[in-house]
Amino acid sequence: MRSTTRRQWSQWYLGLLMVALATSVIRGDDWPHWRGPQRTGISAETGWKSDWSTSPAPVVWKRNVGTGYCTISVAGKRLYTNGYRDGQETIVCLDALTGDEIWSHPYPAEIRDNLHKGGPASTPTVSGDRVYTLSKDGQLMALQAADGKVLWKQKLVGLTASKVPEWGFSSSVVVSDNMLLVESGGIAAFSPSSGEQLWHAGRYKLGYGTPELFNIGGKSYAASLNNENVQIVELATGRNVVTSEWKTSYDTNSTTPIAVGNELFISTGYKRGCELLRFDGSSVTQVYENTQMANHMNNCVLWEGHLYGIHGNSHNPSQCALRCIEWKTGELKWSQRGCGAGSLIASDGKLLVLSDTGMLSVVKAHPTEYTRIAEQQVLGGECWTSPVLANGRIYCRSSDGELVCLDVR
């Protein structure tokens, strides 16, 4: 009897140990909006399989979601994205594990494919039981996450913008307290419950990035790049606190500022380069400006005091490079060509880099040298959209709308 009891306890303990080990090895995380859970381009997941040198990461499923450039949002077992198909823009909800379509909502919108493939660029934002998105022609809308029922729509042209910009509206929706924020020729705020405009800070040339949130001295702010300047707005009032001129050739400020403490990093393409600003609550001072990091469309990520990003322009991919610069000085640490006009995110001390031809690489996030851990061809065609890591799976998308899911648990 004693032997049986001891054996039962041993089996019970072994079972608990296995569960504990599994939990410690892989820690999952959702990716509910543009640039991930903390809006940093970093996943908190750890323990995912990163070395595919002997065994490629298994492809779980593939699906076409329509032409476009927006990334993927994952909340629980559901995935949301936008695409242009059958002559309309469509927001689609898929089962994140199987790729099966749960619901879709098509709506009229132009493809706007001048010098690129066109289609939507705004990544859906999942918040609670709602999904918010912005169409290429400026329709801001809220839908029920469960079934795609449209709750309200708000047309930005004629409200915060005089016309659709050359490359279409591209800002993703940012949820902050009881307001929705978008870049629309100056940061604009709307009611999550009704879509009613709350305020609009300025009338500038419309940019193509997304607002960034940060706090200083007990106050909440948002920063955004329009096509004239970087703008800082006080969220409680909508007051335009300060602007700092930042113009790029062809009116293509297309990235999201990165805020850390009271410092703000911006980077744009066409050899414009990058800048670090320091904000004291009323004004900004420049820490440095150089051309060592010029992000055309996709953002850098900040990992342990260093920025990693794609330097160069999409029309000249052979000259693009994955680079590392120091945050506080802007000093170039290393540069590696071969990814074209690709994109990246970070997780667990590593970079996930998707080249513009669909090669997915795992690279150490370390300032001393470029070290590639693994690579795998996951897509064909043009790939300008950043990958997503959520709950042990990597999602990659091409401009033609081919979406692939890899299992890295």
C-alpha cells in the first residue's frame, strides 16, 4: 500500500514538473495591434524555436487575404487583417490556429496602386470586444470582434483631411483611455463608442505613420509624424504642445516615432536619416541627427539600448541593409545587406527579419556583430509587411496577400 502511494505521488510530482517545464520553456503572448502588445515591435514570448538549421519551422497553414500592406493582429485564438479582393477592401477574421475564415466584412474602397500594389495599409486594432480599422480612403470604423458587425463609421475626408493623400490613409488606430487616435494631417481623436470627433491637433500634410503614446511628469502625450513635422500633443486636451520640422522627399514620412522616457526617435527614408529629440514637457531639443538609419516604411525596434532596423528605400532594395545603431549616440555598430526593403520585430534577444523576397531570418539582437541563427524561405513575391510572433506561431504576409503561419513552439 505504501509503495503504491509513493508511486502515485511520484507520478503526480512528475506531471507537475513537466507542466512547469513546459510553461517555463514557452511563454505565449498576443499581438493585438500595430507593433504589438506594448507598441514596441517586441514580443514578450520566450523559449520559441529559433534554430531551423537542421529542421525547418513547420508551415501550419497558408491563405490569401487580399492585396495590402497591413500586418496581422492576434487576440486569443483569432487573427485579424485587411486586404483588397474582389474589387473591395475587406477586413477578415481567421482562426489563428487553422487559418479558417470566421467572418469577413467587405466595403467599397479604391485600391490606389500607384507605384506599388495598393490595398489597405492600416493594421486592425483589437481592444476588448471591438476591432477598429481605417480604410485606404479614410473610413474609420468599429466592428464587433465576435462577428464583424459594423457598429459605426466615420469618414475622415472633409472632417480632418481635405482629400485622400497620394498613398492613401495608412495610420493604424491607437486606443488610449477613452479615445481613438490616428494620424490625419495632425493627430486626431475620436470617441470609441460613437466615432464622434473629439479633437484634431493641427492641419498639416498628412503622414503615413501611426501615433506613439508616452508619459512625462504625470501627463499623457502622443507623438506622430505628419509630412511636415514631428508633433507632440497633450492627450487630455488635444493641445498641440510642440512641433519640430521633419520633411522627407516626396512627402513620405511613413514611420512611427519611438518614445523612451523623455526621448523620441524618428527615422525616415530617401536619405533623410534619423533624429533623437529630448522633450521637457513644453519644448524639444535635438540630441543628434544623422543618416546612419533611414527607415523608409518599416520601423526600427529598440533592444537593450540599441536600435535595429532596415536602412534604405524600397525602390532600391539592393542598397538596403539591416543595421544596428546606438540609441543614445546614433553611432553605427554594424550593417548587413541582403534583406532588401524588408522588415523586422524582436523577441527573446533575437530579431525576426523578413526580407522583401520572403526569406525569414533569425538574427541575434547584439550590437557587436551581425549573427544569423537560421533562415527559411516562407513566401514568394514582394514582402514589405513586418512579421508577427504570437502564441508560438509566426505569421508572415506578402503584398499579394499570401499569409503563412509557422509553428515555432
